[in-house]
Amino acid sequence: MRRKHVRAVAVPIAIGLALSGTLLSGSIAAASVAPRPESVLGWKPCADYKLSTYEQITRYFRALDAASDRMRIVSLGKTTEGRDQIMAIVSDPQNLTPQNLAKYQRISQQLSQGTVSDKTARQLASDGKTIAWVDFGIHSTEVAPTQTAPQFAYDLVTTETDEARSIRRNVVTLFVPNINPDGTTKISDWYMQHVGTPYRDSTYPELYQKYAGHDDNRDWFMFNLAETRNLGKVLFHDWTPQLVYNTHQEAAFPARIFVPPFKDPSNPNIPPEIIRDINSVGDAMTQRLDREGKVGAVSRQQYDQWWNGGLRSAPAFHNQVGILTETSHASATPKYYDPATFPKTFPYQGVSTSEPSAFYPSPWKGGWWHQSDSCAYIESTGWAYLHQADVDRFQWLYGSYRMAKRAVVAGGDESYVIPADQADPATATKMVNVLRQSNIRVEQALSSFDAGGKTYPAGSFVIRAAQPYRAAVVDLLNPQVYPDRRNPDGSPERPYDMAGWTLQYQMGVTVDKISAPFNVNSRTVTTAPVPPAVVPSGLPKYAYAVDTRQNDSFAAMNRLMARGVAVTRTTAPVATSLGQWPAGTFLVRDPQVLAEAKRYGLTVAAVDAEPSGAVAVKAPRVGLYHGWGGNADEGWTRYVLEGFSFGYQQVHDADVRAGNLSVKYDVIVLPDATYARMRDGLKAGTIPPEYAGGMTAAGVENLRKFAADGGTIVTVDGASELPIKGFGLPVTDVTSGLPSTKYYSPGSVVANRVETDPVTYGLPANLDAYSDHSPAFVPNADGISTPVRYPEAGILRSGWLLGADVVAGRSSVVNAPFGKGRVVLLGLSVQHRAQAHGTFKLLFNSLYLSTEKV
């Protein structure tokens, strides 16, 4: 396709906001033919044994943008590792002028917020263009979507069929060539490095996203990752697309692609119109595949609509049609699939893999499969999706408005108040900003007010349910009640991801639900700043006290200790100028603490006299176990430690096998993993030798010796299996070996009762924590502390729990002396995906145990 315009076009400053980033190609270049992908990549996209890196793909997108007035590239921000994350906007040239593009963006925003009259909304829907998002490469090991992007972009820009012209005329396509650029380059380089060797399809030995790995698609209501924040701004603030298509690659075998409708259960907070729309768009996709002879599309398998944390999931709570496809064969290596090896049925509902059925009407019969086959399926579903965006344009736009208005009405007088006067106001502020990143409307009180029979101080936050994204508000701030779904054998049917995630429970924030109307003098919150610090007016007689109930007090202490400032902690309650504070209160005599208090919004009081029994704290030398193959729990642990200024070193299998661990470390943390995985690691012969083998039995013995000689071992969740089995620690996990019919906790929030212990300093008496098939302990020897226990009843707080009687009254945390050292079993996911702020202190206190001295 030749370019029609050759003159430079000045771009107004305002368009920078309109394009959700900085224009990379704001001017139109000399006329030229749009380059085919292979002319830049060096091979045809999706060729056998070839994977392009993010840099190569980006280079092609820039070349296509330079040659075509049907595409504009914008920068969304930097990735975690500093790459420039881009998005292409594809439409007709007249739609892509700065003025028109800003107009269509503004129409989409106005309709999504439901702030205009019905008459105006109908006119806007007539005047607007469907905003349709399509993305690639969120999971870097699912290689075909990423490799499809260049060819699909070329075809979308250059194809001259009536369908293609109509799509470009009526749709503004937000084309995200890669959700996880860092990982794409790593995986592509790894594969290309090993093509022609036995390790061509071996496991990448690290997390492909620096902190999250595969969990980069589990961050879409929390926004911890740079990539999620970049794209969440586009999704929920700047562009508010009506449709979102998220491409993946893990279909239930032997199906060639999964396409909605999703399986049950559906989250009751999702608007029913969204459920219907997802089903109809999915059916259009599978219809197109069959019309093109692309058989093997399955629906109603694996993927449900319960969870709120994925890229295709979160949009449904924002009145956006979230579509997921999962294509088969995540490799550039071709393979023959023998139908004789196919399972007889799919995992759910006993659907046959060989006979036609309602949701698998055209079974795939086996044979050779190439990466190009997967890519072709992805592009066909993409065209079907954009066709639907085109032909039903008015209803997509007006429907966005309609759902927003209905949400406001449904919200009624329901509100949620986050009091300013809670134990950890800075963490409450962080929660507010999580909500704001979802574009949930938040107010902050400018003066005290009464609501629900209580008086709330100025600075408290208010979230009204009567707002366009009510579904997200209600879903995040209320307990989930997952339905009891069973397989034919009576075992629980596994949820796709988490069963319960209530935000304030995970973060340890007090939130009051108010059902009656009230008035408050407030301001609209864009981004909530760090709360003002509370500090003494003069010099204390002995020391400054820092409230250990605030998570960020640990970050402040770590920063102070790094500068050589002395820090101590109380071992009993202490009298301060602000009343009696609990055991574990930090004491600092250096006034540098005041600057840290301001930085983090901490509460600091004065202490008049040195308390008895105070212990000195020294920055611990933390070793974080790192097994090859990538462990997301290890990555999230790194994220949390860095976020709170804890220094650490990764401890590799070779380090553990070498021994002498006490020379480098005071404490070693074992993130969630099985004993066998840590001991045995990746199987020899499946990966280059330097990555195979685990820590081995010798490494387990070295860890035991490290603890016995005075070190501290801290285990997270299932990693408790290692010291129990490998050290002979006198503790029993009462859940070990139980079938799921007896005990099942598939990612839920559970209640705990807390007693004072050095591991629990700063925690409330009643603690909500995240459980994912988590253990429960009974000590078998004297002197073992069990400071956190499950209650006898009322254990489940949000989600699904079978076998509550198994863990009732048992311990979830154990602090056990071991020789000259100790082992701390944190039998909960205390740092779960960097969401569980309410239990971070269990990890932080455990790290300090290794160096606290009287």
C-alpha cells in the first residue's frame, strides 16, 4: 500500500495525553510500500525454528508505521528492565489525525463514565468509533501470539477487502504487540541459542518477567508491575476500549484453540450484558474458524469467569468485553500428534475429544502441527473479533454508556469508608491508589463526618458504589463466596485461579461498609499522597519511638541501619507520648528518623526512659533461595524485599551444595516450593547441565547445619516441608497427604488468631491471611512457639475452603529453636503476589530475628 500523504503533520501538545503516551512517529514519511515483516525480521513470522525478539518486532512496527498512514505508534512507558513499551493504533488515516483521534478517545471516555444524557450518549455512539484492544505476548513462553503480531499488523494495515476497509473505517484498534517485552526477548534468545541442540525446547531457567514470571497475568487489580501500570492506564483511564482481546497459548489438549464461552462459575458482579457479549463474540470467532476449515476449537473448558486479576478478567468488571483465546502448541518446533495418544475426554464435563459436541463440534484428528498453524488460528480469531467490533459499533459504544448508568443506579446509597485513624494509614493509602489505578472513583474527607452511626476524621476516604465501575468496587471490597463445585468423583473442581481476594483483607486495611446515605465535605482523589507524618514537637528525653504496626516502619529502619544509625526494639509494651505501644516498637535516638517518618508517613512518639529488655537490631544478611526453573513466589519475595529496603542475595543450588552458609548469611528464606522440587530441581538431560539437579540431599544437610550452628531458616507456605522432612523438625503438618475431598484451600483468605511473639510484632490480634493449599502445624516437642493459629470456627473469610475442621485450632506459624539457631515456618502465603500487605510483617520480623540481640 502506497502512502497518500507526504507532508509533515504538526502534532498538538494535547495529543500526547490523547495517545496515552509520547508519539514516536508523529510525522508522515516519504511515500513507500509497506514493508513485509520478513524484510525486517529476516524470516517470515511464525516460521519453524524461528523466534523474533521484542527488539526485532519493535523494529518492524516502527518500519511499518513509517511507511503507512494507517498506523501510529505510541510509547506507554518503560518496562521493569527499562525497555520502551509501545502500542500501535491502527485505523483509517482520517481517523488518525490528532484532532479526530482525540475526539474518538474523548467519546469513549465520556460513554464509559456515563456522565452525559441518554440523547447525547446516542449521538456520541453514532459519531464515535469502536475502540478495540488486541494484545500479544503476555506469557513469554506462549510464543505464537508474539510471533503473530507482525504479520497480523501488516495484514490489518494493508489488506484491501471490503471487510478490512470497513474495520479500519469504523474501529480504532489498539494493537499491543507485546505485553511483556522483557520476557519475549529472553525466551526468544534462549530458544534461538539452543536450536540444533538437545535443549531446543528446554525450560528457561529463570523467571521471564523479573519478579512475576507467569504471574504477570495475575496483577491486573493490584498493578505492582511496571508493565501492568503502563497498560492499565490505557485500559481503564485513557482509552477505555469497549472490547479487549487477550491472546494466550494453552488450550486443553488435543483442542487446537480455546475460545469463549467460558466455563462456570461466572462472577455475579460481572454485568450480565458482558457475559452475553463475551459469548456472542466467542461464537463468532469459532464460526469463522470452522468456515475457514480450522477445526479443533473448544469452549467451556478450563477457563472460568470468577477471578478478577487477569488481563482478560479485570475488563469485565469495567463494562468491557474481555476475550481470551488459548491456542495450542507453544513452540516454534513442529510436532506430530498421534491421535492414538489423545485422552478420551477433556478435563471438564466429560466432553469427548474425538466425537462432536456442543462446545467441540469439529474435533481435531491429529497430525503435524507447526507454529504457523497456531499463528493462523490467532489471526483468524483476530479478524473475527474486529469484524464484530465493526458491525455492531453503535451497540458497543452505547452499551458502554448503558452499563455505566445502570451501575450508578445499582450502587444506590452503598459506600465504603476507609478511616484515616487506623493502625497503618500509609498502607490504607496504598490501597486507595490501587483502586485509583482501576479508575475507581475515590473521595477524601476535608473535615470529620458521620456515617453508619460512626464519626470519621478528616482524611478518611470514601468510595461510592454508585459509580460506573461498580462491579470492580463491589468485587474488590467484599468477600467472595465461591460455589461448591465438584467433579463426578466428589473431588472439588479447581477454580481457574484464586477463589477469594478481598482487597482490604489481604492488605490489612480497615474498611467500613455503609448502606445509608450520608454527606461529606470531600475532594476527588486523583492519586493519594503519603499521609502526613506524626512526630513529637520537641526532642525526646530518651528516644524516638516508631510504630511497628506500620509496614513502612521496616523500610525506614532498613534505610537508617544502612547509614549506620542504631536501632533497638522493645520486647514488652512501652509508654510513649502517644500512649502505650506494643512490644516490638522501634526505638531510634538519632533525629534522622524524622526525615524517614516524613518520607513514609509514619507515626513517631517520644519515649522518656530506656525500657528494660530492649534488643538491638542489625540489618540481617538475607539469603533468598533461588532454584533454577523460575519460581514466582521467589520473584514476588524479591519484589517485596526491595520495596521495603531489605538487602538480600540470591542463594543458588550450587551455593547450598557448597555449604559454609553462615559465612555469608544470617537468615535464609525458602520461598513456596515442594521439598522434592528444591532437593531434586530440574531433571538432568532436559536442560543444560549447569541448571539441573537442585540443591540435592547434601544441600539439605547444609541447610540443616546452618540452622543448627546458629542461623535462621524461614520457610514460606509449602516450603515448610523441607525442614520437617529434611531436618527432622519435630512438627507435624496435619494437611500433608490429605486428598482434596478432605482439605482444599484453592487461594482464599482465612482468619487467624495472633499471640505476641517476636515473629508477630506489630500484628493485630485477628489476622486475615492468604491460603493456597497451605499447611497447618502441630508441634511435637516443648519450647516451640505457635504464635499464629486458625480459630476453632469461622476460618473462611473469602473464597472457598473444604476441610476447615482439619486446620481448626492448629498453628499456621511456628517459631522453633533448632540447635543454636531456629526455624520459622510461615505456613501462609505471607507475601502473596505482593498483594498480602497485611501479613508482610510475619516475613519482616522473621528476618530480624536472626540479628536481634539483647
